[in-house]
Amino acid sequence: MMRSLYTNMQAVPPLEFPAYGEDIEVRGKAMGKPGWLRARVWVTDTMLIEAVAAGTEESLPEERAREFLRSVVVKP
């Protein structure tokens, strides 16, 4: 799942991915245009959950992406 975030942005994935629930930031291209995303991936006993805020530098300020991810809460 984490690797697909990089693939979709045409970016090279890191050798090691962050732990589940930590922020992932990817800068690259989406549909041929420069863009970026901030995401988190969680895995529970029964679910795989992905929250993604994606856009361009102009359309998605960093604080708005952080605010969105803070609002997503995975309860046990």
C-alpha cells in the first residue's frame, strides 16, 4: 500500500517505509503535473486503512494536509 503511494506519484520509494500510522510525504507527479501528498496507513486485525491528502503546492497547503490527517482517528 505504501509503495503504491510513490508509484502513483511517479516517485522513487524509500528503502524503508515509516511505521504504520506515521506520516508519509511524497513529492512527484500526478497526471503529468507536479504534485505532492501526505498520507498515513494503518493495519488492524480486520482492516487496511489509508488516509491521503493530495494536490499541488498551490492547491494543498502543508498545514491543511496535516490538519486532515490529524482528523482521521483509528479506534481499536
